[in-house]
Amino acid sequence: MQYFCAGNLLKLQGSMNRSCLCSILITTSLICGVYFIGNAYIHQQFKEKLLRWDFTDKMHNVTEKMHNVTHKMQKATTTSGTCENLNKPMGTESLPQGIIAKTSNLETQHLWNYDDNEKGKQNRAMSLLAMAVGIKQKELVNKVIQKFPPRDFVVMLFHYDGVVDDWKQYPWNEHAIHVSVMNQTKWWFAKRFLHPDIITEYEYIFLWDEDLGVSHFNPKRYLSIVKEEGLHISQPALDTTNSEVHHPITARRKNLKFHRRMYKNKGSGRCDDHSTNPPCIGWVEMMAPVFSREAWRCSWYMIQNDLIHAWGLDMQLGYCAQGDRKKNVGVVDAEYIVHYGLPTLGVVDTNSSSSQNETNPKSSPRKISQESSSESHEVDNRPEVRMKSFVEMKRFKERWKKAVDDDICWVDPY
């Protein structure tokens, strides 16, 4: 009995142990199943999120790249437009824009002292006096230059006789710019040494002959009238008492400050209030013209390289008057000069170096004069000079006519 009970008790305990083990196994299986199923679900969701994040990141990168490309294209377009408008001088395309110096001037510079370069040059409006000169007229030239204060004017002398050292006696000499070329005219020098980009800093350019008297002339008062009246091309009137006057419009009119036209009631080429063309109006002579900076830029381009006497140029200068030549070209009466009409170019001293550099050494002398103190002779080629002047005027007129006929876009404002 006791044995039976003990056996049943052992069976019962075994049965309970198996039951517990099965429960544990079932529970463990359920937990594992839930774990694996849940893990698979979570992994799928995480994977989907990763895919979404990766797609979003890729889309962001693509968008950013597209934005960068668009920005670069816009920048390139803008830069291209800007670069096309730089207008760099020919030959400077390989240089950065900021290093290009397009203009210059005739100012001298100190070799070692920086302060001297800046002394007295701030905010000053400078103008230029340029003259073709020979040593025989040095006293007249000296009087002219003394009228132009160095604080306001730069002086440039074109020596057509090759003599430079003999001017050293004058105090202004060391501050002047000297250019020496044998037997050349004022206009030859101007075309080669007064390029607009070189003299762009000067408000007005006085391009004068050497045979002028200036006792009644003040350049600063003259320029005040020119500015007040808006004259881009002008000249001082000529004193009719002592001057050689070739054209009535240049003659001084007393009690007037300036005038723009002349009147002629007799003969051919009459001029009245209805006249619109030179030399009745809009005209100055070539012995003492004064140009504004803007007018000179235009006029320089009209000067021909080979037509050195510039005859005929005066009739067309009104096209460079920066507007209506009937208003912007005039003769100033209040500040007047004397034109002596002295012979200069064409007279050659056969004992001087100039005779060895004469442009046409084979030309026959028209006049020979012997000086009592030496054996030197002067060869007078002025008749040939005058003849060439007439020939050049004809050629200039022909070139003007051809230029007008060839330029289909040009419209004559007059």
C-alpha cells in the first residue's frame, strides 16, 4: 500500500515535470515566434525607412546639384554679359581689367621723391598749350608761354628746326615738354604726339602757331568765356590793326565778348543771319584754335596722317563741335591776339643741319640771300610749301566726299 502510493506519487511528479517542461517549451516557442515575427516586421519597417531616407537624401543631392548647375549657368551668363562689356583695348585680353591703364598725360614724375609728384596737383583742372616753334621766333614764343601760368597749363613745344638747347635761357624751359623733328608742321606733330588718350586729362587744348602777339590776351579769362558760352571749338579774335587777317570772321569786334558768325553783303559767298555753313558761321582759322577735350578727340581722328598742312580741315571742324556748330563754335573778342603772319616753314639755312634733313633736297631754290657776316645761305621753299598746301586741301575734300559716299549709315546733320 505504501509502495503503491509512493509509486503513484512519483508518477504524478513526473507528469507534472513533463507538463511544466511542455509549458516552458510552448512559452519559449511563443516568445521566439513573437520575437522573430516582430523582428521581421520591425526590420521591414526599418528597411523601408532606410530606403525612404536614402531616396530622400538622393533627391536632396540631386536637387542641390541642379541648383548648383542653375547657379553656375546664371553666373556664367551674367559673367559672360559682363565680360563682353569690358571693352578691353586690343591686345590686352590676357590682362586682368584692373591693371589696364587706358590713358596717360604729359606730367613729369620725380625720380626718387614721392611727395613732389602729388604736390599741388589735387583737384586741379589743367589745360595744354602746344606750339610748333623755331628758334628764330623765340622771343614771341617766350611772351606767349609767360601768359600761361604753369599751375594751370602744361606747355609742349614742337621744334621743327631741331634746335632745343638754345631755349634753356627761359625759366619755364625745364618744365616744358620738348619734341624735336626736322621740318614738320604743327598738324604732323599733333597727329603723332597729341593722341586723345594721352591728353585726356586736359580740359582744353591750345594748338597755336608761333607768330602770335598776346599783349591783350589772358588765357584764364579766355577759358571762362569759353565755358560760359559753351564753345567747344574757338579762337581769340585778331586785332585788325596789326594782324594779317585772311577771313573776316576772325576779325575782332570791339565792345563784344564773342561772336559766332560774320556778315558779308558784297561779292561772292555772302553771309547773313540766315547763313548756316562755314566760313559764315561755325568756323575758326587754324593759326590759333582752342579745343575742348571732347572736341579734340573727334578732331584728332579727322586729321590725316599724310596731309600735314591740314588745309580744308577747318571747314569740317564743326562736325566735332559736340552738337550744333552754329552754337558751339565761336570767336572770342574780349581776349584777342595779333597774327603777324611771319614766314616760318620752308625757309632753310643751307649751313645748318636742317638743310641735310630737308624732305626734298632736290627742290630748286627760289630765293637765296647771303648774310654779310658769313657764307650761310637761306633757301626759300615757301612757294612749294604753299602749292603743296593747295594740293592737300583738294585731296582732303576728295577723301571727305568719298567717305560720305561710302558710309551708307552716316547722316549729315547739316
